[in-house]
Amino acid sequence: MLKRFNLKAWLLLLPALSLLIAFTHWPTIKSFWRSVTWARSDAAPAKFVGLENYEILLEDPVFWKVLENNFWYALGTVPTSIALAIMMALWVNSKIRFTGLLRLAFFTPTILPMITVANIWLFFYSPNIGLFNQLLAMIGVTGPNWLGDPDIALSSLMIMTVWKEAGFFMIFYLAALQTLSPELFEAAKVEGASAWRMFRKITFPLLMPTTLFVLINALLNAFKLVDHLFILTKGGPNNASNLLLYYIYETAFSFLDSYYAATLTVIMLLILAITALVQMLLIDRKIHYR
């Protein structure tokens, strides 16, 4: 009876498991293998080269530039998106008028396709006819070349990312806020606790499971940006806005070097795995699970 039950369970899991193996596990294994092999072309037989691709990677200045960009990009977008998401969730969870409209306004950027968002912000950032520079011109300020200046191109991408992602993360925080017991806050008010103290001592600690989930997803998103870069900057100028996944895309499909692209992919997977593991080990200890 137990064996029959296990068989039924595995049969029910088979469709999802097949997709997981075909599109996640097998590509990952293949990437690891290609990272230690090399051939003149995909049609030629590959030979085992060990860690040679990784030695090339360590001497690649573009890789280190891209990695630095990704670090600053994650540092600029992840905390900002989470902080804004919490503030928006608290706002739309309060007893104010037009709550439904506010929720819709905050969530609308999330449902827009990535290419659409990129084209909208391309109009905003255009040097001569862009909305931002037109507004600056009205007060007598000459606007910068938002996407063409190496000093601010990456920051411009960060602003667009925060605009798009904060509303998405707000939904998770809003759902979590609505599960909190109102008796906790009523008791705190009776004790004379201020709004800030209630948030710091009650609300935020109880939101930590959601924060961990959002933090991991936000970091993953920080390494997955391709569409926006393809439309807005193509990694330029001079790799000032290039990020790791876009560099992998360029290496594989523009430079046609799938073996080096696989090496870069392995490094990205290792970075994400280590980051997620550290988050789980450090933050999980501070989480109160209900």
C-alpha cells in the first residue's frame, strides 16, 4: 500500500519535476561542464581544459567592472525597494480615503511588460526631448545625458528598477500586515507607545519572514536585468551600466563564445547561492515565525 502511494505521489510530481530537470537542473549541469571545456565553435568537438576558462575570467577587466556594477546596483536597488515597499504597504493599509486607487497606482508599474517600462523610461531620459530634462529646463537647469554619462548611467537604471519593483514587493508586505493581530497594537497604545516604537518593536519584527522572502527575490532580480539594458544602454557607455547577466548574454550571443559564457554563468550561480545561504543563516535567526 505504501509503495502504491509513493508511486502515485511521484506520478503527480512528474510533470513539474520534468520541467524542473529540463529547464533548471540540466542547464545548470551543462553550464558547469562547458565551463571546463573549450572548442573553436559549437560544431567542433570540445576538449577538457580544466580551469583555464576561470583563469581567463580572473584576468578579464570587463568581468571585474561588471561585477562591481552589479554590487552597486544591488546595494542601490534592494534596500531602497524594500524600504519604499514597507512605507507604501503601511500607507495603503491605513484607514485613509481612496485606498483602492493608491494600491492600483503603486502596483501598476509591476504589471507593465519590461520592454514597455524600458521604452517609457527611455523617453523620460532622452537628452533633448526627455521629460526629465524638459522639466529641468523649465527652471533654467540644463539636464544631463542620463544614459550617456558614465557617472550617472547606472544610477539612472537604479531609479527605474526601484520604480518598477517597489510596488511588487508592497503586495507581499500588505498581505503580511493584514494578518497581524490588532490586539497587539491596541495593547501598545494603552501602554503609551508611539507609532515609531510600535513599528520598530512590533510591526517590523513580525514582518521579518516577509522581509527575508522579499530580500532574496530582490537580490535575484538585481542579477537578472537584461531587457532594460538591451533597450536603454546596451551596457554602455564603456561598460558603465553593464551587469553580469547582460555580459553573459553578450558573450554568448554577440561574441558567440558559449564556453566563456558558461563560465560566467557558473560564477553568477555561485554568487547567488552563497548570498542566499548567508541570508538564510544570518537573518533566519532573527525571524519570529507565527
